[in-house]
Amino acid sequence: MDKAQILVASNRGPVSFSIGDDGSLSHRRGGGGLVSGLSAIGAESDTLWVCAALSDADRKAASSAPEGRLDRAGFDVGGMRVRMLDIPPATFANAYTSVANSTLWFVHHMLYDTPNKPSFGAGFRAEWEDYRSYNAAFAEGLLTGAADNARVAVQDYHLALVPRMLRGRRPDLRIAHFSHTPWAPPEYFRMLPAEIARELLEGMLGADHLGFLSPRWADAFLRCCETFLRAEIDWSKRCVEYGGRIVNVAVHALGADAEGLRSRAAADDVAERAAALRERVGDRRLIVRVDRTELSKNIVRGLEAYRELLRDHPEWHDRVTHLAFAYPSRGDVPEYRAYTEAVRRTADEINAEFGTDSWTPLVLEVNDDYPRSLAAYRMADVLLVNPIRDGMNLVAKEGPVLSDDGCALVLSTEAGAADELGGDALLVNPYDVSETARALHTGLEMPAEERRARCGRMAEKAAALHPQRWLADQLRALG
């Protein structure tokens, strides 16, 4: 009996390449929910993963493989079939940086400084043509060799047009699209040019099944369909009738891979980082945050809240240290470079105001060190997760799962994770610095028994929806 075929499309693939000093290619496999989920079903299915080349090394690997098929070129891709698309760099830059990350991300996270941006002129429409071409390249990559009635799992805002492109050419395919970000409400989504807003919605409605991380984001999408397409919405079933078809919209909250995380956190390199951190901070209490230097993560207001805590509660001086690990993100977008500098500047101000010869109140590291992050999760007394807006936020789930002695979680109401963890987290308005400062104080003062009990319940909820189940549920919805 033939295995069922599953096709996956995402901008980032399961492997990335680098070029050595001698010109040779080496590669490493990535992690995350998709990789974990596909690994579990790989033995039972014929899986093809289509992704984009993200670097010169990736492009070299893709161009050296027949039809971009890395598995046919001898690369170890974990038993999966992988097609890496060598999209022209200029097309990729416009689609990925200018449209996906500098426009769609800003819209869905409601990040624009609206007196100044956005401005949609002829230049943007040329960039949109490249976004369309980029999506078309993915559709072509999926269709090449697609079996009858194959199931397709398209990932995220980068590839919003792919479902409709596939539907037009292969109506037999069963297509799911999953959004890992929030979805903007109609009041904000309408700032996009009308024809582009419509193309995005219609592109996604080419799918049979649309997934979101939170009921809030699913309902915002339905409201956009109702407002801009005049589509019929069945709110009780969360489905859209449009163009003679019914599209189901569902919530699939992504959980933490608790077993995999705990196994990784028990490794020697994590223990070494923990020892180094403990030597650095002594027996002081720890407030921890782990983020990308991403505008939506709200790092500066989090630092301001810590400054206010130290001003309002001098009893914490020399008794607490804030570990802020913020690894670089999207350095090709000017707003991100400026934001990273604002994070550094605020950190320097806090240490200048409160630091002593024997106490550094804030330890900021702007680099990526995964073992160090895992060590910090284990050691945290308080974990601060205060995004302006977040599809879900895995840090909020990973921290409680890995906590050695129970951590208090200060969590933004605007993170999708607040839906599941809000009963035990200390919820805050991400714009309210004073409320966040008070929550940090509450977390530090919380009795150890209460902290452990809350953390245990959050860890249980965080691990309830394993990445394998998250993906399997979406594929099952396709029949």
C-alpha cells in the first residue's frame, strides 16, 4: 500500500548550510515544532518539505541538487525529502524583508508608527509583485511530483498566497495553512491597499483548513473576511463560505516538547552555563527574559519596569539580578537596528544608576546562546514575557517546563499563551510599565510553595499539546 503523501511549505527549512574555509559545504539540522512533528509522522508518510535558500551557502547547496532536492544530493536531512528553492536574491529580499517582515509582520503585530509609516506607493507594489513571484515559486515546488489527493501544510504569513495558487491548478489537493503570528483586526488590517488585503484573504481561503494559535487571532481573521470580502461566516462552527467553498478555521495551540527540552537542558554545556551564571550573580534572586531583539517583544518597556522596581523597592538592591538575553533579529530592517540600540542604551542607564562595585543589577547579552537560555530557564525565580502582541510565545511555556524550583511568570495579556496560562501567570498590560514593575515585585515576594504550585500547573498546560500532536491534528482535519 502506498504511503500517504504530505507536502510541507515554509520559508525556513529543516537544514541550513555554511561554507567552510576550503569552500566545502556543511549543514546542520534545525529544531522547532515542525521538525519535531514531521519526524514523528515521517515513517508513516511520504513527506516532501519545500523551503527557500536563505543564504549564499543554501543557494550553493540548492543549485547543486537535482531540482533542489537535497536528499538526492547526498545531504543528511533526517530521512525526509527536502526541496530547497533557489529564489533570485532580489526577489527574495523584496518578498521576505520588504513585504513579509516589514509590512505583513508590522500589520499583524500592530507595530506601525502611523504618522510616518506605512506608505504604499509604486515601490511597494513592485515589491508585492516579488512577494507574489516568491509564493508562485513555492506553489511550483509543491506541485512538482505532487500525488493525487496529497495533503499540504503551508506555513505562515510568508506564504499566504500559496493555497489559492495550488487550488487553481490542483483542486484534488487537501490544503491547510497555519498562521504562527497574530491576525490583525479589520480596523488595522484595512490600512493595507484594498486590492492587496483582498488578495491576501482570498489567497488563504484557497485552503480547506486554516489554523491559528489563539481564538482571538482566528476570530480576527473571520472578521476580516466578513468585512472585506462580504463572506458568509458561521461563527458557531468558525467556518467561511466564499466562492462556492466552505473553509474551516480552527485553533491549534502549539505546546512545548517537554521531554526533548528536559533532555537537552540536562546536557553538560547547560550545566556549565548555569555554573558560570551562578558564579556571576551569586545567591541573588533572578529575573530572566529570553527574546529576539524583535519590536513586538517589548524589551525596552520590560527594562523600564525593572528600573521602576529598583526605584520603588530599594530593599531589592544587591538582592536581585535581571538576566536579559536578547539575541539579534532582522538586522536588515532599520527599525530593528535602532531598537537593539535602544535596548543596549536602556540597560547601560540602569547599571549606571544602580550598579555598585560588587553588584551589576542587569546582565544584558545580545547574542544567541541556546544552552545559556536553557540554564537561565532552570534558574529563574521570575520569568518576564511581556510582548506587545504575540501569536503565542514559546518562552512562556518553555520556562515553566524547565524550572528547577518553580518560577513566577509575568505574562502579557497580549500573548496568545495567556489564553492557556493566564490562570497561574501574573498577567500585565504590556504598555503599563508600573503594573509590570508591581508584578515583578509580586513574583519575587511570592511564597516558594505557591510559586512551585503555579509553575507546576503551567508546565502541565504547556506540555499538553506536543508539537507532534499539533501537526497531526491539522493533517487529520484534512481527512
